[in-house]
Amino acid sequence: HLLARMSETISRERRFTSDAAHELRTPLTAIKTHLQVTRITQGKDAEVAMDYAEEGVARLQHTLSQLLTLSQVEGAFSWEDGSVADASEVARLAMRDAAPHAPERITLDSDGIRAELALPQALAVTALRNLLDNALRHSPASNSVRLEIRSSPQAVSFHIFDRGPGLSDNELALATQRFWRRRSGRGSGLGLSIVAAIVERFSGSFELRRRSDGGLEARLTLPRIQPASPKQAPTV
């Protein structure tokens, strides 16, 4: 069993390396092309080419950042950052990061929940932000995304409702695979893979489901810190 797991891990990492190389090569080629254009043209054409090159650099930086996060979550890296992950604060930070220039696009229903999550704050924010990013990217600009927070004694669930085009059964099955995105999709194709890796490492759960009235619901469930059991007095 140990050898089988090691073989599976090596195969997975080889596929990951191959896929990552392809994903990085594409924007690098585009950036090189745009920079070559700036050398042989002047005026407006050169400015447009430089703008495209800068956009390519930004996309490449985002992809590299996502790759680093994914490798750290799936590896033996310690994420003890000393920050208490309060559910309401996680929601506030994730909303701020996902919609810094249009906060009105996300509506929050939390009932003032106060609960400490059993994982580092940075990763809880990353998981929720990636889901909000995904919902905003696929929803019409005129529609808001709704975030609901629900709590139980064992866990906190974040529910994200969007008005996007939704996903087919086949697309739902592929959505968390690394580098998968719809043909017309933007982004690195790593956001949902990172969410899946975080919940696997910290015993949470994540699911996507179609809504009856259109769009998707993403449900992220993260464990709460449980109070320590009182120590029993030793029997004499």
C-alpha cells in the first residue's frame, strides 16, 4: 500500500509539473510576442502591445501565486501563522479581496456569527476568496453574489449563490481539476483546486451544486475549534 501511494504521488506530481509548464509557457509566449511588437512599431500600436504585455505579466503572477499556494497546502509546509480564524473576519477579508472596487456586488447574511475555525486564517480567507472570485467572474455585472454564513457546533458553512450560467454535470465533475476552465473562462484554473486541497488537509468539505432558479451554489464547510474536554480527576 505504501509503494502504491508513493507511485500515485509521483505520477500526480509529474502530471502537475507538465500541466504547470504548459500553463506558464502560454502567457510567456504571448508576452514575448507583444514586447516584440513594441520594438518594431511606434505610437498607439506600441502602447496597446505594452498594455497587453502588462496584462500577461499580471496573469502570470497570479498563476504563479496560485501554484505556490497549492504546493504549500498539499506539502508538509506548516501553516501556523498565529492568526485566529474568526468566521466573520474571514468573510470580511475575503469579500474585501474579491471585490475591492465594487463591494456592493457581494451581499452578506451572517447574523453576526462568532466562531473560531480550526485552520489558519490565511487559508480560510484564500478558500472563501477563490469561491467569491469564481462567482463574481461568472455572474453578470448587474447582479450581486450572495454570501450566507451558517454555524453548527462542529462547523461553519459559507454558502455562495451566483447568477451565472451554471455548469453541466460533466463540468461539475471537472471543476476542481487543476487548470480546468471553461472554453470561454478566464483565471488560472487553479482556484477551485486550491479550495479542494485546503478542505482535504483540514477536514472540511466543499461542493458545487446547480440552483433551481439558475446559477450555482458553492458550499464551503470548515471545522470549528472544539473546546478542550475537562480533565477527569484521578481516582484514588
